[in-house]
Amino acid sequence: MELKQSPAVSPLPFAMTTPVRVARVGLKSRNAEELAHYYRTIVGLQEMGRRNRTIVLGAGDRELLEIEQFSSAKPDDPRSAGLYHTAFLLPSRGDLAHWARHAIDKQIPVAGASDHNVSEAIYLTDPEGNGIEIYADRPHEGWQWNGSRVVMGTEALDVGNLLDAGKQAGGEWLTAPQNTVVGHVHLRVGNAQQAETFWHQELGFDTVQSYGDKAVFLSTGGYHHHIAANSWQSNRAEKRDLDRTGLSFVALEDERGLPSRTFEDPWGNVVTTSKI
């Protein structure tokens, strides 16, 4: 009898090999069941368990998203501090191509598609207004740096070229594959420069790019960014209203030997670190 070989598992992305990286994101939702359904059917995450009022979703053996039921919450205010988007990093360009083909075939509404030099990305908005990025990195050895600043642009995604890569890779989209991770989280803040100071002083991140005084991109270990913060819509925002839907927390893994801690940025965005 001929045995079928299991599909090859792509290596863990470079984003997860750095001293600190994103582990999970938590959301507060007025309808956790509906929101979890969206992330299962559209993003391809799998339900991994339930803890009290929280639905846990992930890919492979990795938990990536926690959705907490908060029935009385007010809708998120996009002009306030909070979540700009959660960025799900697929292990290979072929995986992104398969997701793009799936999105076209299923007529999934998208908010945009961009080539950022270091990565290729497709953007969505979930039913409660939370931004989503689904992306694949280009090999990090080929990223261009000007000193400590990585070259990142925003050009139109060449969808045809991407789909051709998917054909060459073979296969199709079934679900988010093993080694899908949260590559980065992009936050809304009231002041990008103040956010930059917070991430430097409290968490030891490095600035890898900035755009004027409105957006900053930060990472550890030479990644193009694990965290971004912008004030494009939320300039001068004050502390978040915790009775709204949206971001609950950003959870980081930290290999530097520091104790696990919980932080709040100046706008009440919660960040936790876990020693590993």
C-alpha cells in the first residue's frame, strides 16, 4: 500500500526567532461566537479551547487569538487609542497566494493589498471593526537597511504575480497552516513619539522606521516590526474607554531572562510579557 506523505511544514518565521516577539492578541467582543466564526472561516484559525467567557483560536499547536464575550460593551471608537490591526504572518508566500485565491473565489471583502518591500500584505476588517492584516515576509536576508532603519514602502500588491507563485507552489487554502503566527500588532495611540519612548524604556524595543511624527515601527532582533503605533486617526487621544470592544491585550514572549510583567502604555493599551 502506498503511503501518502504529509505536506511539508514551512519553518517558523524569522519574526519568532528574535529575543521578544508577539505571542497572542486578546479582543473584547459583543458577540464572541460570531467573531470567532469570522476568524475561523475567513482567516482560517481553528478553535483550540474555551476558558470561561473566552474563545481561544490558533493555528497548528499555537494559540494566537483570545476573544472575550463582553455583551454590554459599546462599539470601538476608531478615533480612540486601541487596535489598528492584528497581523497574521503566514509561513510562506505560497500560503499567502493560496489565501488570496481563496478570498477571490469566496468573494471575501478586503480593505486593501500592499507590497511593503519587506512583505506582501492583504487587509481586512472584522465584523466589529478590528483591523486584520494577512501577510507573508520576503526573506529577511534581502531586506534593505539604511543604518538602523529598514526600507519599507507601500506599493500596490501585484496580485497576478502572487497567484502565479501559488500555482507554482501547488496546493490550496484549507486552513491557517502550522507556523502561522501573529507577526506584529499595530496600535492606535495619541502620540507616536510618546509611544516610541514607552516601547524603548519599558520593553527595550528598537525603532526600525518612522513616518514623521505620526507613526513608528519597533522590533527586537532586526525584524521589520513587531509593534507599530500610529496617530493617523487618533491624534491626541486620551486613555481608552475600557467599556468598548476591541483590544484587550497584546501578549509578548520574552527570551531575555526578565520576569513576566504587565504594562499599560500611556493610553491604556495592555501589554503582557511572559518569560520563556
